[in-house]
Amino acid sequence: MKLITLITFLSLTFLTIPARAQQDEVPKNIADSVGGALNWTEGQFLSVAEAMPESKYSFVPTAGEFKGVRSFAEQVKHVACANFAFFNEIEGKTPPEHCEKGGPAPAKTRAELIQYLRDSFDYGNKVLATINAQNALTRVDGPYAGPNTRLGIAVAAVWHMADHYGQLVEYLRMNGIVPPPTQKYGLAVR
């Protein structure tokens, strides 16, 4: 019986070593380090964009001091445009104009806006993969978080998404929708 217990213990110990090693791993480069936060923030933001029904995409808060704020749809479009803008700047390209008003993209429906958002995430991740130790501190000029460095602009992009995520969480809650990241923990309030 002791032998079986010992074998079981050793088996479980050796099975958990790879899992613990994965948990203890840290990013090996700059792009992966920022990329982890970017991917997590993208997932959070996309989940709230997908949680709002199409009929509520035009929602604008009215109770309190909300004069002139963006609708839910305008928030999503703004973030997608800004993602393109931040990462265009990192690549040295001219960013889209007027992202504060949604920019030039024709996306209007929920499906179009979510696709625009996904496209902006894909683009951002592609550009982020080009940031390395040799170019991370290269100067970037432009109207979206510039002047800065390539790394600084990437961090600003993550911060920007997180900021608007917090706003959209409130929009969902004002419509009786618990944000999906909160739902997965079985919590109504977080």
C-alpha cells in the first residue's frame, strides 16, 4: 500500500512539473511582454463589444452628466480606429484622421464594427511582433501618443483599450448586462 501511495505521489508530482514550469515562464522578448497584456485587453474589450445586442449599439447614457458622450457603437469604432492609428505610427505610416470621431472607416452595424475591431487587433499584433530590443526605443512622432517610442506607443494602445473597456462595462450594466469577464467568475458585480 505504501508503494502504491508513493507511486501515485511521484506520478502526480512529475505530471504537475510541466504545468508549473509553464506558469512560471515569463515573456522572452519585448513584443511578447507587451503582447500578453495586449491580448488580454483585446479579449476583454471584444467580449463587451459582442455582449451588447445590435439594438443597443446606439445607446448613450442619459442619467447624469453625459452630454456629448459617444454611443456604444462610437466607442467601439473609436477604439478600432485608434488601434490602427497607434500601430500605424509605430510602422511610420500616416495614421487615420479623426479617430476621436470614429475615423474614416465605413463600419456602422454591430457586425461591421466587431469585424473592424478584430481587424485592428490583428494589425496591432502583427506590428507589435516587430518591436525588439534594437528598435523598442526608436522615436515615434504623431498625433496619437507621440512623440514617444515604439514601445511607449504600444503601451499607450493597451492603456487606451483598457480605458474604453471600463467605459463600455458601464454601458453594459446600464442596460442590465453583466460583462462577460465578470460572468465567467459567476459574479454579478466585480
